Amino acid sequence: MTDRSLIDSRPAGPRFAPWLAKTNPFTSRNIAAASIPGLINLSGGMPDPSLLPAKALSAIAAQAILDYPDDCLGYGPTPGLADLRETVAQRFRARGVPAKAENVLITASGTQALDLLGKIFTTSGDTIACEIPSYAGAFDAWRPRNPTYRHLGLREGRDLAARMAGAAFTYMIPNFSNPTGYLVTLEERQKLLAAARVSGTPLVEDDPYGALFYDGEPLPTLLELASKGQENLDDCPIIHLGSLSKQLAPGMRVGWIIAAPETIRMLSTAKQASDMCSNGLAQRMAVKAMQTGLIEECHPRIIALYRARRNALCAAMARHIGDYVRWEVPAGGMFVWGTLLDTTVDVERLVDLGMQAGVLIGPGEPFDPLGIVPPSIRLSFTYCDEAKLDQGMARLAQTFKAMGVQPGARTYPATSPSLTS
Amino acid sequence: MTDRSLIDSRPAGPRFAPWLAKTNPFTSRNIAAASIPGLINLSGGMPDPSLLPAKALSAIAAQAILDYPDDCLGYGPTPGLADLRETVAQRFRARGVPAKAENVLITASGTQALDLLGKIFTTSGDTIACEIPSYAGAFDAWRPRNPTYRHLGLREGRDLAARMAGAAFTYMIPNFSNPTGYLVTLEERQKLLAAARVSGTPLVEDDPYGALFYDGEPLPTLLELASKGQENLDDCPIIHLGSLSKQLAPGMRVGWIIAAPETIRMLSTAKQASDMCSNGLAQRMAVKAMQTGLIEECHPRIIALYRARRNALCAAMARHIGDYVRWEVPAGGMFVWGTLLDTTVDVERLVDLGMQAGVLIGPGEPFDPLGIVPPSIRLSFTYCDEAKLDQGMARLAQTFKAMGVQPGARTYPATSPSLTS
């Protein structure tokens, strides 16, 4: 029997896994931000609330539960409801991708897709190849697996197959990368696909922003390029991720992975180990939203609003912070990436002082696990209206001045493509 | 540049992480089962569809989106909506637990809670202490973290603090363990709590079946015992898991973890890395279901139906398979655990032949990572009506006979508590 006199000699608390010591301060800062009245939040990739089709989704939700109570309220299949897998596959077939339901796994958000990929492809110490900087949330998702990172060097013209070789997988956001907003060119896409085929490395194409082209026609995805001349996806080197978060409503937490059947089976085993199955009602709502054209109905308003805000933010940056930051105008997506002209600026301090001055911006550091990117900031233009975007940049300019940052040589608009809308 | 002539010398496909080789055949078997007409499924822990309150939840869903569009459709806080965290905390305070919102993390199901616990407490090779057999889904959730297991030996009277010492955490299902249906006694609960305090090991109390007492009054949970004389949960060694899956609707995927604030913060970081945030509509529906008493309204029907089915299954077992299996009648939960009298039976073959004969049962092996449990089966009584339960046991008896299994000495009802309802 246990000696009960020992009970009061309290032992130390729980030991937490080492990866938890390496997380970034995003969450705590965002929680603090929520309680600051009047704060202009340019930090997250949040949709404008006015774009959420609440009335339509309310009616869809009510009817879905009555029509499909077991699908909505009971346990569902781990890889997703059969109707939703097939509906997603149809939408890809309409774009020339030979996808069947067996090529589709439904996820509870893009973040879950990243977590599942880490689970099936990596063990501690494995290498992931990607552009640096890249999405901080992906690095968050993979941190519990303790990977190392290798910079791909796409824009520097590196030998991509050599950079991919031996990696557990390669990660890319070809359409308006988070954080840089960069649109990978068609030629670069072809090089990426060829390199994936040569190296035998799975190439993850994360495409949350593929519907958010503001200038010109969408480019073909890596998955579409890989599908040319193929009858199925059995040998496809591309693993394609998408979601409803930017097209309909992020709170639904509905995303998908398109991949070879064997990869989908492994992902399903990982999903069984992660949450057993996704919320059924959200999946039924997704089927209805796809089949009734609600997504296409919402699209023009999203594009018009975000294009105007992209333009407004870039104009406000030129007005207020062009002496401190250079940037490229993104042709789509949600973010403008700014590189500081003065590379000695302490960006964490800039963010903290900006928050005190009433504007929350994102620091570049969480997007750079290798520490190779010059001091940078990420600005989101989707959540705030044009007046707030202007005021936010004015507050940021005040913060630069208060920190005593010396103005650099203005580069705007020399390095930026012209605004085309 | 990459040598494009190499493209057609296809390299091997993706390398998958080693843990994927160790999964059990549950999923593939259940998928195969779904396409067999007339199969009597006693394998999963599924609710009876007639108990899902579809009309009430349809109305709640429609109104929730109209009343709280941002909560339901936008990104939400990672640890859960503030209203739901507070509502859950209130329900625990009503049972004497000094819980505040900061002690509550909302999860997308009990499975996600297990995944998050694995992420924050274990690194490869760490030890988890638990009763063997224990929940196969927990072993699934932890497999990507590659832990080792130590049998606690509660019912054998082992020194619990010694067995817990050095483990990353201890895992228990005190109310109607999955798979055994065992109800941990009050004295055993007190010993477990004392041992957790002595050893300094977090003790995870998984309580999905706490509302499913069919005989007698509920026993206090470990969390309630640990709360005695405490003003807060800061030093609480218990991490308590619950969900709506057995009380309302599993398809909602709403669960919770109650723990010390530091543990909740770590779990929130792990959740950010897993799915960023849970489905917002389901959380709003959960608040409403708790505040309007819908859960309490559903409860008597659930208890009456499942108690009758528990009785029917045990009576059918006595009628048909009492020569082959011994069991204890569980006082609650969803499962009856049967130990084969002939320990030479190949249980995997029994399951496969049973499936061919039209009844799907669960094999014991996935519940036993140490290989120490005698050949066993798990039978769920919640999904099928009484006629099917009887027919299922008749088919299982035929399967035993077809396999040539020799009848053993009947033990029913000698080892079983009397049926009390």
C-alpha cells in the first residue's frame, strides 16, 4: 500500500513535451488584443463578417438536420461523408482532375490537413522542404513531430529536385503564399512538378486562397498540371489541400485533401487517431452549399471587397510607411508582406509598440524557422474597412517614428506591379 | 536545372511513418461491414438513431446562426467559445468542482482530447500507465507518439503509486470502462487519487459514459473527489474528459477537458496545432442544449432504452453463448466484455466467420497493447434492438459451433451481479 503521509510532500507538476517550449507568442498576443478597445487588427487572416452568408446557411442547417439526421448527428465515416467526398471530386473533375471519391479525404479545416500530413509522413528529425518564409500555422502543426526544414529556393533558381531529394515531403502555397502573397508563375509550377516527379518526394500544394485572384485569370494548380494525360491519381505526386474557409465560412471547419488512394487511406488512419470523424452537420451543409451554387453566389462580393481593400492597404502603405518598408502588391490572397528597409529594427518591439498605439500587425519571425529572412511584417487587408486600413498605417508610421527608425530610400512603387483594378 | 530525362524513371512512392504499420483492422472491417445487408453490428459504440433529438437540434441550429453569425461561421478562439467554456464550468460547479472557464478546453470530440493529451505529455518512448485492457481508440490516438504502456493492476491490488511513478500520465475510465464495462468502486477511486498525488503523475479520467448509470446512483468522479476542500483546480492531479457524444449527439463532435490552468494552456497550444479551433455552430448548439435543459430532457429515454438492451443482450448471451463465454453484467455504459472459456480460439477468425454469418463483434486484441489479456470479445448493446441482439447471439453461437469450439463449464450467472431492472 501507498504511504499516505507522502501525500502532502507535493511532487512537481506535470512534465510537458519539449516542443511546447518552442511555440510562438501569436496566441497570447491575439488574446490580449481582443480586450483592447479600438485596436485595428491587421494580424490574422480573418474574413470580413459581412461576407458570411448567415441567412442562407441558417436555412441549410435546419433542413440538413431534418433531411439527414443520422449524417448530421450520428458518427460518420472517418474520411468524410460519401456524398461530400463525391461532390468535392466532381468539382475537381470539372477542372480536368481525374478525382474520384477515393481520392478525397474531408478534414476539419486546413490546419487538420497539415497535422495529418505531419503524422503520416514524418518521424522526429525528418526534413520538410519548403519556401522560407512560409505559413506559420504549418510550422505550428508540424512542431509536435520535431522536423527540420530545408529552404527550397524557388525564386533563387535552385535545383529543386536536389532540394526536394530525401525530404519527407515538400510544402508549397502556389496561389498567394502566406505570408508573402507571392503567386508562383506557370513556369515555376512546371518546374516544381517536374522536380517532385524526379525526386519522388510528395509535393503538398496548399491552396486556401485559390479562389482569391483579384488581377487576371487563375493559373492552373499543380494538381491540374499533374493531371494532364492521366486517367487517375494513383501515381500523382501532388497532395492538394483546399477548404471552405475563404470561400464560405471558416467556422464550418470543412477542408479536403486530394491525393492518391494509398495516401488517402493513411490520412484516414491518422484522422481516426485525431478526431475519429468530422462534424456531420457541417459536411451536409458543405454538400448543399456546393450543389446549390451558394459558393459561386458569394464569390463576386468577396472578390470585389477584398480587391478594393488590397488596393486601399497598398495605397495607405505608400502614404504612411513607404519610408520604412518595401513590398510587392499581391495579385490575390489576404496578405501584404513588408520587408523593413532598416534591417536593425526589433520587429517584436515594433509589434508590441504598434499594439499600444492601436494597430496589431504580424511579425515575420514565426514564418521563418531557419532565421534567414530579413526583418519583416505581415499585414492582412481582408478584415478591416478602408478607413481603418488607412488609420492603421498612420498608427504604424507613428510607431516607426516613436522608435526612432531612420527613413530609408523609398522603393514604392518601383518593385510593385501596377494596381490593375 | 533538373535533368528531365529522369522523369520517367519513377522513384518509389512516398515513405509513410512507421507507426502506420501498427494500426488495427477495425476501420477496414467496419467499412466492409457497411456493405453487408442484414449484418447485425455489435462492434461499435454507436447510439440508437431514434434517440437523436433531430427536431430540437434543427431549430437550435437555425436560430444559433441567426443570433450568433460570427461565433457560428467565423474563426473562433482556440480553447473554445467563452460562453461554452463558462457553461461547462457551471455544470461542474453544480457538482462541487471549483471549475472556472480557464479550467475548460473545448475539444472536437473525446478522441481529439486523447490526441492533445498525447501531444502535450509524451515524446517517443514515454510510458503511459493504464488498465489493460483499455480503450482501443486511446491507443490509436497515442500511436503516432510511439509510447510504451504499463498495466496499472487496479483490480489485482498493485501498489498504484509505484505503477504510476515515472509515467507521462495515467489513463482511466472509472465509469464503465471501455471495453470491460467495469465500474471502479469508491474505495478504488480514493486509492487512485491518492496514488496520483503521491506519484505526481497526471491522472486522466476519461468519462464518456458517466451519464449512463443503469443500476443505482452515480459514484463521485475522480475530479469530484479531488475537489473536496479545494478552492480552485490549480494543483488538481486529475484531468477530466467528457463529451456530448453519449448524452446528445456524437456527430456534433463536442467534448471538453477540465484541468489546471497551466495544462489547459498547453492543450490550447496543441489544439492550435491540430485544428486551430472547433466548429462554431456545434459549440453554440451545445450552449443552447445545456442552457435549455435539452440534455436532461433526453436522458430518461436514453437510460430506459439502453438498460433494457443491456438486459436483453445479457439474457441472449446466457441463452446462446453461455457455453463459450463468461462475462459480468455491466451496471452502465455501452459494452459487455466476454472472455472465451476456450483460450485456444483464434478471435480474429471468430470475428471474420461471425461477419460471414451476419453478426459483427469486436475482438479483444486492439484493447490490449501488451498482449496479456486472454482471448476476448466486446459486444455493444446500444445500437440494435432486442430482436437483433438475440439473433446476433444466435448467429455467434452457430459460429462457435461451426469452428468446432468445445463448450466449457457455464459460469453464467455465477460471476455476474444480478440484473436489477
